[in-house]
Amino acid sequence: MRKTAIVYMVISFLSVSSVWASQGPGHKLYRGIVNIITAPVEIPKQARAYWITGAQKTPHILVWIYSGSVWGVVEGIKRAGSGVWDVISFAWDKPSGFEPLFKPDYVLEDWPRNPKSGR
């Protein structure tokens, strides 16, 4: 019985996630869960961003990768905290319009690109 209820909840959550196209409580809950799960992705994201920026300034790439990794941990904690807030407060319209506390909405929306190669 318990296993069936869990399977039903997972299937219903995944099937209605596409219906939540507008900003609303369901979208806020979904965004919070995704941000909690994907928060560790901020570490390689910020390491890459610092690497791209640092490569244009100095030949000491490892310094930039290390500092980007440290900043990625900080950003990951902020993203996870924003996700926890979204999950706890998904029913309330705070901040107004169900806007996220942390921009961009999801970690993979704004991936750093190399200005020279475009990758």
C-alpha cells in the first residue's frame, strides 16, 4: 500500500510538472525541489566561470579554478537555501508573483560560455 502511494505521488508529480507553465504555487514547489537536487552543480559551474574569466587575466589557471570552486560551494548553499524556502513556502505568494529568491531560476539556465570559442 505504502509503495503504491509513493509510486502514485511520483507519477502524478512528474506528469503535471508540464502543466505548471505559469508562475504559481505548483511551479514554486517544483523549482524548489529541482534547486535542492541540483545545488551541487554550482561548483563546476562557478569553477568554469572563474576559469574562463581568469584565463584572460593570468596564466595561473589553478588559482582561478580553486577560487571558482570555493565560490561554487557558496553559490550551491545559496541555491539549496532558496530551494528549501520555495518548498516550505510554496503555498504563499512571497516574494510577490512566486518569484525565486535566487536568479536564474535553475542552475543550468545561465551556463558560462567562453567568449572566444562560444562553448
